Amino acid sequence: MKPEFENIPVVKNEEAKQFQLTVEGYTAFIDYKERNQVISLIHTESPEELAGRGAATALIEKVLTYLKENAYELVPLCPLVFAYIKRHPEWVSIVREDYKQKFI
């Protein structure tokens, strides 16, 4: 993660069903669904103003850390999250069992 994002907290906005990272007034987010300690990450979006800066990657890293620290299982439906885990297999450990074979 780029240093400029390290001290910016990720917010779990339960009303909007989004994890959000706000940088310089612009908010990148991941839509999610949650049930019984299982979170499905559905869609990641980052505003044009943050394009190319690594905000979406920082958001994904922060959300995965949050999920691990809070003992969630992950269903990675978002293509960006899926691709990130493919590149960083250390995160497969939090993926729900029936999705793990997609990373082998």
C-alpha cells in the first residue's frame, strides 16, 4: 500500500452496505452483503479523481485486513478483489471454503 493511504481508516458503512475510503474528499467504496460472519464483496468503485493513485488497491487491502481481524469468511464476487487475491495468495485463507478452489 502506498504510504499516503496507510493512516486513512476504512469505514464500514452498514447503512449503505459499503466499505469506504475517503481521500481528499473523494470516496472509493466496495459494496458488500453480509450474513452470519460471511461477507460477499460485490463491486469496487473509485472516483476518477483518485484514478491511478492506488486508492482502490489500498481499500481492498484495508477491507481484507478488517475481515481477517474480525474473523469473517470472504466470498470475492468483485473482479478487482478476486484479481487482488490471485496476485496475493496469502489472502486465500479468509476465502470461504467453497470458493477457494478458484484460486488454485
